[in-house]
Amino acid sequence: MNTEQYIGKIVQVVMDRPLGSKHPKHGFVYPVNYGFVPNTVSGDGEELDAYVLGVDVPLQEFCGKCIAVVHRTNDDDDKLIVVPNDLTLSDDEIEKAIAFQEQWFEHILKRA
């Protein structure tokens, strides 16, 4: 699947790990909203995951713009970076926001 096709598009994200929730296996707390795009399939066979950045309250669902893809080079599980339509983030801002989880994976940020 080519996850880069989502860059610049509006997507709907359903949160399975809202801001402040605890990871069921690893015990860390999510400092951002994290969920999936319904009716998609990622490289790992599950629905395509997404970080929702720029919103500082727990969400159940969110509709926003995909501004980047986290392409994991040592794992087959890309992640979308989704933000409110009017928000722009630098690569550094994205990296800081997702480091809580992505620090364990080799990855590159892909942008339009």
C-alpha cells in the first residue's frame, strides 16, 4: 500500500488510544491522540494508524489533514500524521511529538 497517497488529503481518524490513555502492553501514557483510519489496510495487515497532533484534549474521532507519513524502515507499519486543517508543523515538531513511541523504530518522515 502506498501511504504517501494520503499526504494532503482529509482523513477521518478513530481513536483507540486517546491522549492520556495507557498502552495495553507497554504501559506508557499517550501524550497525543492515536488511532486508525477506518476501512484501510496497512503493511502489518491492520488498519492504517495515525497520530493526531495539534489537539490537546482526548478525542474519540477526528477529521483533519494528513501532512506527513512516518515510514518505518525496520517495521512494516507506516503511520499518518494528521492535524487540524489550518496547522503546519515542522519535521522537528513532529519528531518531538511522536518520539514517545517512534524512538524504538528507525523511520523517516515523508512529506509532499
